[in-house]
Amino acid sequence: MPGAAQEIGRLRWRCRRGMRELDVLLTRYVDEHYARASREHQEAFRELLEWPDPLIHAYCLGSETPPTPALASLIGLITQPGVRD
């Protein structure tokens, strides 16, 4: 499906951040989980990409709490390799 492949490509591009650690975490999520994720997690991921790098990093480290349950659940998936949606 060309539309889905284009969306994945755009998301992968948006995962290129100013922090290498975030690049790896976010790109891995897109590659391994995004296509089969729930609509809620897909929306939360696109929302997450709008946030500044330091805040995303703080969410991933657990030093800040994500503002919504969907975003908190998504961060859990992003930071725990091997966890499936």
C-alpha cells in the first residue's frame, strides 16, 4: 500500500532528532510497531513528534510524566524493547 509506505517514510524522517538516543528509540518504534499499532498509539506517536527533544527525552527517562494515558502507554512501548502493542 503506497500510502502507508509514504507515511512510514515521513515518520522515519521526523524521527531524525537532535539527540542520537531519540533517533534510535523513535525509529525503532516506527520500524517495529507503528504499522500494526492501535489508532490511539499512532495518533499519540504523531503527537509526540511535535514535542521538543528535551521533553521527549525526559519522558523516556521517566523524569517527566507524559500528559495523557495514551502518551504514557506509548512511551512505555518505545522504551521497552520487545514489548508488543
